[in-house]
Amino acid sequence: MPIVVQRPDVLPNGKDGVRSKRHKTVKKSSIVPSTLVSNDHSLESTKMLWSSLGPGDAVCFDVDSTVIIDEGIDQLAAFCNVGRKVQEWTAKAMGGGVTFRVALKERLNIIRPTISQIMAFKDTFPPSLTPGVKQLVDVLHSVGVKVYLVSGGFRSLIEPVAQQLNIPTSRIVANELLFTADGRYWGFNENEPTSESGGKGEAVRIIKSTEGYQRVIIW
């Protein structure tokens, strides 16, 4: 049996927003993709466009190649000396006909990271934030907007990103790696919505319904 070394993703106030199936119906009009807001992601445009946001609202950021400049799974694969094999599988998955969950499972089966490798990777490659994102998040925090990190990547690699941005780890929704008692890779938690195709959108809808935000912007 696996040992869960990273606690399940629990949303604020102790609500298990990821796994709950009892969430109420969400009005899609209150979940706004950033592409419908603006194509200019500069700090000044964000201040103007989101000046109406407040404590009753939330913003959900993707992480890889958005909040940070790199792709976490590619970096981890390179660190574990299987970068080319994982890139080949990624290219295959992008060709279509493969679900995100299958692609995630196959790539992880190639990498098979141990706990010690995860820890060494985090020490060797601290996250590189996209220029301006720290200021952007600070602006949102200053007006009481709740900020989430929603990713198809791995919670253990995203926690240092959240720490840099002063985002509570309870506002991370990402995939959870599982390990055996002696630290070997066992798998990942397939109950996470972010482990399947369209999962990030579903995670955002769960956040919206569970926490009752007036508006949620997906960035």
C-alpha cells in the first residue's frame, strides 16, 4: 500500500473541495477566463481591469509556463536523466488521442521519482517566477482577492512557488504524488480533478461553489 507523503489538497476552512461531489451548481458566467478580460497581462492593466475585485473574489493561476517560466515535469525528468524519453511522450500526447491522465501516468512511469530525488530537485532548482508575477499577486492580495494555484503539475513542486508568493498551501490544487514506505515512487492520486483532461476547469468550478466567491478569474 502507498504512503501519502503529501497531505490531500484541502481548500480553506477545512473543506475538501477537490473530492466533494456535493457542491452546488455554478453559474459559468461568474468564472471568467483571463483571455476574455484582456490580452495585456501587465501590472498596470491588471490594476485597472481588476480594480473592482475584492474580498469576495478569487483569481486562479496556472503554474507551469505562467506563474513560473519552466515546465515542472520536464525539469524533473531532466534531473532524473530521462528528459528525452519524457519529451518524446509529451510530443506523442500533444498529437491527440491520449487523455491527460494517461499521458501523466506514462510520463511518471518513465521518471519514477523517489522522495529523495524530489527533495534534491527542489534544493537544486528553486522555482523561477515569471517577471512581474510577484507584484501582480501582491496587488491582488492588497485588495483582499484570494489567489489560488491550480495546476496539472505536482503539489510538492508547487509549494515552494506558493511560499515565494505568500499564497497559503491550502490554496494549491495540484496532483499529489504517492510513495512507498521506503520512499519509492508508487503512483499519484487519481481522485484529483487536475489529473484528468479538463480537470483544471473542474477544480476552479469546485473552488467557486465550495467557497462561494462572487467571481473567479482564471489566469
